[in-house]
Amino acid sequence: MEAASRDPFALVAPPAPAVIAPKPVQAAPPPPSPPPLNLRFTGRMTAPDGSQIVFVAVGDTTLSLSVGQTLPNGYRVNAIHDRAVELSYLPMNFNTRFDLPAPPTYEIR
């Protein structure tokens, strides 16, 4: 008889399972965002009918904002309050606000 090539009573480890690398998950692109407002407050006025008008600068252009107006960048003016202008970006149904400084107080004598 010949000698055995291995010990018949030794434990044999099973072969290691094949490691399959997972496919990298591509992150979804960020959702589109509305264009920036880029407005700078320049002044305000109360019209004779009592409506508020806010003046803003966009680059070198000055605009007067009134309720219902649509700006060149697609925003619509929904409301004008003492401290903010409420705007909505129509193509994306996105609402935002443009904060205004406090109105000046005048002393009446």
C-alpha cells in the first residue's frame, strides 16, 4: 500500500465564495432649480390708490415691482408686504420671498 497524499481525518475548508463587486450606483442628478433672484432693494412707494410699489435693481436695470407683475426672469409678484415681497417661479411652481428693510418711521408733529 501507498501512503495517503492527505490526512483523511483533517477538516477541509470549503473554497472561498467568489466576490462579485457591486456596480457603482450613479447618483441621480440634482433636481432643477429656479434661476437666482439677483434683486437689490432700492426703494418703495405707496401709490395714490394705496397699493405698494417696490423698486429693485437687477444688474444695471431698475424695475418697479407691483402685485401681479411677471419679471423678465420668470418670477411673478404675488404679494407685497411691509417686510417682504412674495414671488413664485411659474415654470416650476416654486415660491420664495425677497426680504425688505423695515420701512422708515416718520415723526408727525
